[in-house]
Amino acid sequence: MGDTEMEKGQLIGNIAGRIPELIEKAIDMRNYSYAPYSKFRVGAGLLAANGNLYGGCNIENAAYGPSNCAERTAFFKAVSEGVQDFTAIAIAGGPEEGIRDFCAPCGVCRQVMAEFCEADSFLVILAKSVEEYEVYTLRELFPKSFSPKDLEKV
Ligand SMILES: [Zn+2]
């Protein structure tokens, strides 16, 4: 096991007690999803560094472009309440009938995560259920990203 994997194991260990709650939140938030066009319901549970948990669902629009993903809904709810430090997010998505596969965040949501989260320590949990999930660091999902650090070089 390499250093990176050991560090990831440590990060997972730090929030292990809250992972079921995060996943349950993500799955529950699917109930609030507004997805009349794609019929693909996504929920997210975002854990802030202060321990707060923010839920989000995807919210579609007849004009398609204004649609918002579950992950960004959760982030924007938190940021709009003054919270900007985050630890992990659980994501659960699939057709209305149920979750069949792991649902990874889209590129736009990964970019929003990169704005607020440390790539090597923020954890993204892709969940089918409380028992079946995968954990990635943001760096693994979004390597070589453009982030606020790049603007520090200006
Ligand atoms: Zn997205």
C-alpha cells in the first residue's frame, strides 16, 4: 500500500462513523429530486468541517440549461449559509425505480468542489446503499484541475 492509499485510509477512518448517515442523506434527497426530463434522480449529502450535514438534489428545468445538480445544490446551500470548509460528500443517483450503479459527479460539480475543497483530503463517496459504496479523493476524480491556487500565481 502506497503513501497515498494510507492517507486515504486515514481520511476514511476519520469520518467512518458518519459515512452511513451521509449515504442515507444522499439516498433520501433523491425523494426531493425534480427530474421530470431525465427521470434520473440524484441526491447528495455534504459533510462540512464543522460537522453540519447539507442535503442536495438535482433540479431540472424546461430550458435544460438552468438545471442544477444535487452536489452543487448541497454546496450552494452550505456556502449561502456561511460554510466554506468541507470534509466529504456522498452521492446517490439513478432512475426513479432505484439505484443500479455508482453515480459519479459531473465535471461542473467537480470544478465547484475544487473551489472549496482540498483535493487530497476531500472525500467523494459514490453510494448504491449504506453497504455498497466507493470512496475517492477529489484528486483521484479531478486531477490537474484549475483551482483558486492557480490564480495566486497571477
Ligand atoms: Zn454535476
